[in-house]
Amino acid sequence: MTFSLEAKKHTLRLLHHNVAIVSSGTGENATGATVTWFTQSSFEPPLVTMAVKADSRLYAAIHQNKNLVISLVKKDDKALAGAFFKPSGWDGDQFGGFPARAHNLGGAILESSPAWLACEVSKIVEEGDHHVVIARVVDTGINNVEDEAMCLSETGWHYGG
């Protein structure tokens, strides 16, 4: 049996992932970054599971604060998704240069997001270069019911493989 690195890369890139800005922390300690490896993993209790780069500021904030906010990125809003490739934080009433409001758990709800989830971390599996965060949804909201969420496969960008 031969393991083809190209086949692995191609196949993993066929998996569909939404694009979101995940944030955690408050005040000067808040940070947010673009995350594409996440999914709903349970109805009851409502859980989401995501992979976050282990050596990132976002992972450190999530690990310390034990909570996070997921702001889905609106379809075709590559400016927002791209802006958070580098971690960002608060500047007045903007988060990473975009209008936002703080959630009482910490993290930011981006105003241009179609919808958002606030979560408390249930478990972190520390394995690999991205650690797996399992979080319980404790609050949610809709900013615009007509907006669709961005899917990584529609952007022309690749992360994974």
C-alpha cells in the first residue's frame, strides 16, 4: 500500500468548511482569527467542534478564557475573512477594523456576520498542530436572516491537506 501525499491533500481539500471569525477574551486581551475547520457536533447538548492552530494567539485565548464567539462570514465577504488571517483585537467599537459589539462572555460579534454563536469550552483535545476545541453553544443571534455564510471551497483559498 502506498500513501500518496497529493491524493491526501486533494481529498482533504474537497471537504466543505464554512468560514468564520472566532474570537475570545475581553479588552486588550481579546483576539480573533479566521477559522475554517469547524462543524456542529451534537444536537443535545448543542456542541460545535473546531480545530485551532496550537501555537496561535487565538488558541491561547480560548484555552485561558474557556469561551469563544463564532461570527460566520457572509458569502463573498473576502475582505472580512482575509483581514483576520492575522490575529486582531478591539479598537474602540471596531474589532479588527470592523464594526462589532462585545459579548458578555468575551469575544466579538461582528455586525456584518449573518449569524453568530457564543460558546463555553467543554473540552480541548491537544493533539497535532491544531488542537480540537469542543464547545457548548450558550447564546446565538441572527444579524441578517437573508445573508448566506461563506464556504471555503467557494473562495479559491486552500487551508488544509
